[in-house]
Amino acid sequence: MKRNAVIAALTAVAVIGGGAAAVAVSSGDDAPATASPADRVSLVSGQETAAPADRDDEQDDDRDAKGEDDRDDRRDDDKDDQDDRRDDKGASADPGNVTAAQAIAAALKHTSGTVLSADLDDDDGDRRWEVEVATGGSTVHEIDVDSTTGKVVRTETDRDEDDAAAELKAVQGAKVSARDAAAAVDGAVTSVEFDDGRWEVEVGEADWTVPLDTPRASREG
């Protein structure tokens, strides 16, 4: 064989352990040519590798799931904050379809007089407003108003109510009535009554006071 003849020798070395094969090309005399990095071929065998698009999809799914969890947490926190605010205002206490002011109006329509108190009572699941209407002296009429329909469902008269005369005198000369006091407080009022020279109004767990001369509510505590 002539020395100036071009002899091309292809040597393939397979590396089984690493799953890769390298190809080297020799040319010319006895000296082997070294394969350039571009001539090296790597083959992966026996292993499955996720395509870049699949990895991107998995990462997107992870981010979406994390984002959804974060949004759920924020919604839960916002709901808790709203519940706390409603509890402070007493909106969580459901008086039915009839408000304190409406119950007072229904009681006065039934019996003319001066309202000393109105309380939402739950007697064995029968929710009704108990409105006390003073008609003179120590006579007080307790009028029960259905908290859903607004109808008077029961009446009872006490002609010797303690302190009724003094309370009636104070309330009759007041600029602010029981109905005005109930309307002065934001939230679902569950009780309004005259006590110690002022109106005391309950809204859920919160207690408010309203003076007799102006419908301006102040929270106690």
C-alpha cells in the first residue's frame, strides 16, 4: 500500500457503562487524527429524559398550583377579616326579616304608648321581638312581634311594673326614642332598652350607648 495514498480509518469506541459512544477519525500516516468536539456524538441509552417542553409544563403546573394555594389562603384571610368586622358590628346576629325599628313600629301600631325596650328573644327556636310599651303610670304592655312576619303574636299587660313610671317620664321628654336609638347604630340590632338615663343598644357582641338628646351612638369598652 502506497504511503501517499489516503487511508481513512474509522475507530468506534463504545462505552457501555456511561451509555455513550465516541467516534474518532484518523487520516494520513500512522498518526491518528483526533476528533474535534463537533465530531463527538453522545448517545443516551436506557434512560428517559423529559423534553424541555415537558419540564416547562411541569414547572408551570407547580407555579399554577402554588398560585392557586396562595389565592385560596388570601381569600380565607379576607373572609376571616370580614367575619371579624361583621362580628364587631353585630351583623352575624340575624334578627330575621324584621328589624328592631320595624318591630317597635308594629308594637306601637298595636298599642299606642312609649317604648321602653325591644329585645330579640329566641324561645325554643321561636324567634320574636319582645317590645315593652308603657301607657301611663306603672302599666307596661309586653308585645311579642314575630321576627319573620312582623305580626303581633302575643300581648301581656303588667299594671305594676317596677320603675316604669320613672322611666316613662324620662323617655317621654327625650328627643331620641327607642326607635331612633336602634336606627343610630350600624348593624343588626338585637336589643335596645332605656337604662341609667340613656339608651343601651346591643349589636351582636358589641354594646353601644345613645344619649336621650342626640342620636349619636358610642361603643362601650
